[in-house]
Amino acid sequence: MANKSRIEWTQQTWNPSTGCTKISPGCKHCYAEVMARRLHAMGTPGYENEFQLTIHPERLKQPLQRRIPTLYFVNSMSDLFHEDVSDTFLDEVFAVIADTPRHTYQVLTKRALRLPVYFANRICPPNVWLGVSVEDRIYGIPRIEFLRQVNATVRFLSIEPLLQELGKLDLTGIHWVIVGGESGPKARPMEEEWVDNIRRQADVADIGFFFKQWGTWGADGVRRNKKANGRLFDGRTWDAWPQFVEATAP
């Protein structure tokens, strides 16, 4: 079955594929890779190949079996647009999405170049929130333009882990921004000024700003754990959602 998620901005995860390969600095300390190895060691079905890209057609029907409208994060343990995931399998995934309009699906990728190519002759279902990861200037920011080329109900940026000051962002056509620091024993610090720069630009653009976590390092530069550093930024939590779809937020 699809799994209930601890990720603050979703409700359930659905992984029709698992495993991935690293393509940019944001992948360096991949939480999914660590989790996949742990699940493999536990003998969990679906992780026989650890973190090698694996297609799971047997999981395609999982959202069909859930009647309650649900916010799904698609492929928390992989990248749906990985180059080894065929267009044919993508078509099957998006067919399930189109057949379950009661659900909302959050699809996040680092393979942004593939988005306008795949959707050139296909319609992105209206119940899809399409996003790209933006961890730095060199690899992350260029992904935004590829995302903008797709006609999606919601286009969002997952700026996690935020690894450097991003400077001026073009948020035209973007509806939601998530920001977070890195977790884990080898986590890289995130500066308060980097977060504030993004928050201010989201405010000017009148789009939702969601601060997910500090991660291992706090705003004071002290290394703690994720729970201790928490989700407060500038003295409060920031849980804004895309304005015209707030009703679907958990």
C-alpha cells in the first residue's frame, strides 16, 4: 500500500518506482538512499535492489483503492522522470492520476529538462502539482524555466536542501515555494539570510511560502538534530499553501 508520510507538506507517499542516481549537489546525502538500504536490510518487499532504479507496476493501482481524497507525494523514494523510467510507464502513472481526480498528486523532479519534452504532446492532469528541486544556483535555478514551460495547475519549488544564497529568483508562473535545510550526520548548514531572501521574494510575488525545517543546523549555526532545530523561522511557522488550492492541504 501507499504509506502515510511524515513529510510536512503531504499526506501519503506513492512509489511506483524506487531507486535513483545522483545528478547534482542536492543528491549528495540523499535521505531516500539511506532509507532504501535500511529497508533492504529489513527485508522490506520492493527494496530487493536497494537503491537501484526499479519499476513497480504492481503498485500502480494503489491510489485507485483509496476512496478518501488524499494528497500524494509521488516517488518520495525515486525520481519519476529519471531517464530509466520509460515514457510508456510514465503514461501508465499519469493515467492512474487522471482516473483518480479525488486525489491530488505532488510530483517533484530534478530531471526538469524532461518535463517540457514529455508534456509537449500530453496534458498534465489538473490534479497534479508539478515541482522541481532547487538547491543551488548552478544546478537548481535553471530547472525553474523548464518547469514553467509545462501547463500545470500548480507549479512548485522544493528548495531543500538549500545549499547557498540563491539571489534573485524569477517566480513568474510559480505558485508555491518550500524551503528546508539538510538533515543527517553530514548535513551542510543553511544560513538564515538565504531563507529570508526567498521568503521576501515569495511575499512580493504573492505565492505560498512553506518553511519545512532547519534540519541538523539551526539558525544560530549550532549543530543539533532536526527535532531540536524545528520549523520556526523568524519566530513563527510558515505553512502557506498555493492560494487557490488551500482546501486540499492536510
